[in-house]
Amino acid sequence: MAPVRTTGAIAVAAAISISMALLSHFIVSGKTNLPLPKQLKKKKKKKKKKRSNSRNGLTDAIGNTPLIRINSLSEATGCEILGKCEFLNPGGSVKDRVAVKIIEEALESGDLVEGGVVTEGSAGSTAISLATVAPAYGCKCHVVIPDDVAIEKSQILEALGASVERVRPVSITHRDHYVNIARRRAVEANEVASNNQKADQMDGQSLKQINGYPMGENCEGSSLLNNCRGGFFADQFENLANFRAHYEGTGPEILEQTGSNLDAFVAAAGTGGTVAGVSRFLQENKPNIKCFLIDPPGSGLFNKVTRGVMYTSEEAEGRRLKNPFDTVTEGIGINRLTQNFMLAKLDGAFRGTDIEAVEMSRFLLKNDGLFLGSSSAMNCVGAVRVAQSIGPGHTIVTILCDSGMRHLSKFYNDEYLSQHGLTPKATGLEFLGMQ
């Protein structure tokens, strides 16, 4: 039997072994330019650029709040109803934007200096925002507040380090309306600062004696006003920094967050800054967007928008309430035209009631987990009214101004609501005529 010839096979095997050895050597040493199979190629790790997500202090965290779909209202109306979550601002409300804008413009103009005191007459939210952000600018805060607002608001202010002066609610025409007192306090602080520059001591004279204005029985701010570098009255109702905060901030954010796919905007008005700034920006940039007001009981703005006349039925009958308006909702509704509100571009208005706001707050808490304040609840009433008016298939945005945390003693107090005939009883949206 002839022997089997294996020489060729052995030679081929040897050649392959040598080639693989050389290839391995080149791969390890990195001295080959030969293309490698994909599975042998080492993936180059991309160096991740270090990116900082931090913001520059408290004030830089204000704004750019989320825009959320309010599921229950959207499903009930057939519209996309979206809420701008302003309660997520550091100070807990939409007024943070206004506080920052007012203080920054005042510092830039020289009307306020570091070490000065910002004074304001407020029903709560603006005062809290000013007290929150003022220290970030090296300033102090003195607040004059009606004594019938939820007590937790003044407690928050005091905890924030502001001096709080609680006064009896009166008409804006009265010398001692909380806004007018706040204006005086700024003048007093400026006079004291001026006198302190002339002499270290004021010859024993008190703040009262110098200015001729009684500080009031409940004023706790004389020490603060005596030890500051002048005062500045924020004047949220007439200061157009309020309008600019929303024209330059809130409005552009809404348009960007909706991708310009927006049909309507609705909000209530107190100072008028939010509804004016947002409505004017939206309509200047996309004229087909409809903008509406939702107005609480007793406020004259509904009549001004719909009839061109500023009055309420109560005043027409010759009756005058202790306040210019009387409603369980706080921070919205007014019986005069402010400089801010006059810049609004509105297509119409709706009237909301206290019971609708109360019922809406409970409905949203139960169905969406949204714990909202009284003005936010009224805004959501407005959103449903707009949806009913323009029909399904539209996108509507409103403002969720603050949470319910500042409304525990009144708006979320069962006993208080019962005393005013506002006990919520609805199981759905039947209070707005929906099943």
C-alpha cells in the first residue's frame, strides 16, 4: 500500500500558523495598517464633555417651568388643556418672575441699592417672592398685608425674614390701604437713610416724628426701616417690570413649549401683569391665538373687557363691600385699571364663581393629584370655559400660579367654606355643566 503524502497539507498548515502568529504580533504591537474585521476593531470611547447642569444661584432657577397636560380636563373637554407649573418656582409662585424683574430693574436704575429695603403692599404671593429673592441681591423686605388673608402667608413672610405689617382692609382710595401704606414706608426709609447720612444720631427723634406718619399698631418694621440704605416701593400693580417679566419670559416659554401649536390662553388678573405680558407676546407673535380673562366675583374687569365699562353689580346698586371685591380666591380680581392690565390684548372674558373654584380644586386633586391654590383653580375653570366656547380639538394654556400650601386656613378649610356656603359636593365636572 502506497504511503499517504502529507507534505503539502503540513506546509499549508504551517504557513497559516505563521501568518496568524505574525498577524497577532502586528495587532498587539499596533504596527499593522491592514483593515481589521469589525468584530476585532476596538471601539474608541468618545470623551464626554463635562457639562454643568447647575444654575447660578436661586434667582437663576426661576422660570422655565414645566408645561403639563391636565389629563382630566383634556379628556373631559376634547381639548389639550395645558398648565404652566409656576408653583414649581423656588418661591412657590408665578410672582417669583416679577420679584426678580422688579428688583433687578430697580438696582440697575439706582432706585434701589444693596442694603436697601424693598416695600410692597401684597395679598401674599408677591410679598413672599420679594422676601425670597431680596436677600440674593443683598436687600431686605418690608411687607404690608391685609389682615384677612390666609394667616400662613404672613407666617411664611416672617420665616423668610421680612418684616410684616398687617392692616385693616380698606378701599384703594383710602390713605391706609395696604398699598398706600407700603408706598409711605419706602418714603420713610429714604428719609431716614438721608438723615442718617447727615448725622449718626437723629437727636432722639423717632421715625414717626420725622415723617409725621403713624407706623400703625401692628407694624413690626420700624427697626428694619431705621437700619437700611433707603427704601424702594415695588409697586407691583403699576410697575411695568411686572408686565415685562411675562412678556420677556412666560410668554416666550409658552410659545416654545407648545411648538407654536396653541389656540388659546386664559388667566385671571390681579395686578394684570401675567395676563397682559403673556397675551400681548402671544398675539404679537401669532395673531390667531385667542386670549381670554377669567374674573372672580365682585371684580370689575369682566365688565371692562365685555362692555367697556368698569363697574360691578354691587357698586351699581349703591353697596360698597369692605374690600373692592369680596371672594374666597386670593390675589385676583380688582376694581380699577392698572398700568399693567391696560397692556393686555384680550378677545373676551368669562365670569367664574367661588364655588366653581372650590369644586375645581377638589376635582383636580382627586383626578390629577394637583394641589392648587385658589387663583390656579379659577384659571382652570377659565380653561374649561374656553374649551366649551371654542369646541374640541384645540390647545389651551393657563397658569398654575401657586399650590394649595398657602391656602390651608381658608380655601382648604372645611369649616371656613361651610360658613360661606361653599362646601364642595360635586363628583365630576357637573358644576360647569359637564357630565
